[in-house]
Amino acid sequence: MTYRTEQRTPLRLTALVWGSDEAGHMFMETVQTLDISPLGARLRKLQHPVHVGHILGIQNGDKQGRFEVVWVGEDGTEREGQFGVRCIQIGRESKKSILYIDDQDFELDRRRGLLEAFGYTVYTAATA
């Protein structure tokens, strides 16, 4: 049995979460916190499935960071639909650049917006 090393504070906030699913498709959606601690949070209402070890970006207001999923509530339990995260990086220490290549203009524009929201500087091209 593991014991919590920091105290949780019950706090309901709306946060923006982003990441990629098992197929590599990016997603961005809002979730609600149930409680928070100095190093993590318990969240709910994420429509995309996540698993232990999944890395997510989470933003509340002007603060953001990268978080690792440390547990996921099992179906049929009182924690169904909930998941716990632990902070692994705070803020935007360094902005990363990415080259995104796609021959579909619509996809280029759509993905550029998502990647920029994730903190990337995006360069695009229609062909290699």
C-alpha cells in the first residue's frame, strides 16, 4: 500500500488538458479538478482514454506544465472517470520547434494551431 506524501486540497477548477491518444492523434479538452496538491491533482471528465505513464500537458489560467498519469479509476468503482497526475515539468523552460509536413492545407492549419497551443514553434511544408 502506498501512502500520500503531500496533503490534497479539495478544489474545483476547470483546466485545459492536451496530449495524444494511442493512434498518435492529438487532443485538447477541458477537465475538472477534484483536488490538488503541490505536486499533482485528481481530475475527471476527460473524454480521451489515458493510461498510467501517459504524459499530458495541463494548463490553468496562465500556468501550465507537463504531468504523468499515475493512476486511472477502474470502471464500476467510485473513481470511474477519474485519474491522478503528478507534475514532471513546470512552465515553458524552453520553446521547442517542430517541422510539420502535410500535403493537405486544412490539416496543416489545424495541426499548426494545436501544436502552437502545446508550446511549439511550428514550421510547415506541403512536401519534404
